[in-house]
Amino acid sequence: MSVPPTSRNGGSPAPSARNDALLSINDLHVHFKVYGGILKVLDGVHFAMSPGERVGLVGETGCGKTTTMKSILRILPMPPARIAGGEIMFKGRDVLKMKQRELRKVRSEGISMIFQDPTAALNPVFTVGQQLEAVVKYSIEGKDLSKKEIRERTLQPLREVALPDPERMLGTYPVQLSGGMRQRVCIAMALAASRELLIADEPGTSLDVTIQDQILRLLRELVEEKDVSVILITHTLGVVRETTDRVYVMYAGRMVEVADTPALFDNPLHPYTHGLMEAVPKLTGGGVADGIAGRIPDYMHPPKGCRFHPRCPRAMKVCKQEKPTFYRVDDNHQVACFLYRDSEK
């Protein structure tokens, strides 16, 4: 049995303390070197999930969600990015220490990612068929398959995402497709080969709400059918509530709360989580939804202590001086906030 990791300040186990973890991120620090200094974007991120689990990752734009997920696949541009510390364990192996051959296997068989902008994710000078075929060949490297078998493996994911006339679709270019169709192609590419973990980075952000709903329903059905673990990155709390088992809340490069989905929505603890909930427009009306005062801190000169304290309506003196550890308020609910240090179980 592995020893639960703790935060740098000691105290309660960080939320990544799961003995059956498929993926475990421990104390991850990522910096970006830019003109004028160093951006300390990720500051001790902890994250974990079990096989077959559907996990949501929520937070404001710019809080580090995508940076965290790109770190898993090691697709951050280096430079300017730099992994300043931590580990990313996938099935017991540290991705950050893998050689290119091992990393290639993880990308081809273990983890795939759907990016939020299908227009940028697809190459405009190659047909859908050429791009899907490249993914299939990458995933079966070393296996001797006929052209007919490769073509069938290319067509099958297009059928699964309910694209009309898959045969014709192979010869089309991304520019000839609508936004929703391009996103379906991206999902097909992500699921063209067997994967254990799928990272969906705000897959409906660039689409209108009707098409977004279709895409998310399709994704949920395919995930359940193929029994794939999923990390869903989004800022839409309603989507998280409907599609995930557990939720991580992220703020300014740190995880601030983690709980089973029903527990988080029934009893949000962190002041930032409360702010996110209050910012959601109400169908019953009642005026403009409340926002969170202030803005995400400057990553070049982040505040000491809790990074949320300049915006927190319940900030205390200790919040400005020390980084909070995770306190276990319930068996399946942890929060990094000094307000709960006396209620830890």
C-alpha cells in the first residue's frame, strides 16, 4: 500500500491519496519563462482518479486546468514551460521520467485528449480520412494489418459518433464541416483506438448550446459503452453535475476542494466554490447572477498564503501568511481552507 502524500506544509493527506489510482498527480509545479520573469502557474497540484471513474475539473478561465492536463501527456511547449517539481503517475509509472518510447505507448494506447477548439486541433490541409488513418496507424504501430483492416478501423469511429455518410466524410477537409461535425471528428480520433483514459478539455466551448448538448450526450454514451475513465474539464457546473462521479475545484494553479459530485453541490465548502455556485444564472430569474469580486492573481507575483485570499470575503490573517493544507471534512470531501481546520475528521 502506498503512503498518502502530504502537502509541503504537512497536515492532512493531499486529495491524491488513493491506493487504486489509475492516474495520480503529486505536488506538481509548472512555470513559464516569459519576458519579464517567471510565471508560477501550477503551485503544488494534487489530483487522482481510479479506473472507470468520471472526474470533473472546474475553475475560472486561466486557473491552470488545461496546463495540468497537457502536463500529463507532456505536450506543453518546453520552453517556455518547465516542470519545476512533482510527479505524474500513470498506472504506477512516472510520466515525467519516461523515455520517448514509453511516452509514445502511453499516448497511443493509454491516454487520449479532446481539445476545446476543433478548428485548431484538426490540420486544414489534410482530409479527415488522412488524419484518422494517421491516428490508427500510430496506435497499431508494429502490428501487421491490411489496408482494408486499417480503413475499417478508420470508418468505425466515424460511425460511432453518428456522422452522416462516413465513406464520404473520409474525403472531406475540416473547413468543409460545421463546428459540431469537426468536434465529432475530434472525438472519433480520440476513440479510434482503445484507451484507458480520455481527457475532454471543454469539448463544447466553441459550439452553440444545442450542439454542445448533443456532443456531451454523445461523449457520455461512448464513454459508458467503452468503459473509459474520463477527466472532463469545464467551467459549466451543470455539465459536471450531470456527467461526473467526483469533482476537483481549481483556483489559480491550486486545487482547493475535492468531493463526490452530489456532496459538492449539496454542501460546497470553500469560499471560491461558493462563489462559482453563486455565479451560475438562475432559471427562476431574480436579477443578474453574482460574480466573484477581483480577478485571478498575477502568476509572476502571486500572493503569499492562500492564493484566493485577496478575493475571499472570509479571509483571515492566517490566510495571508500560510498555504492551507487539505482538511478532510467528510470521508469523500476535502477542502484546502483554514475555515475547516477545526472540523477535520
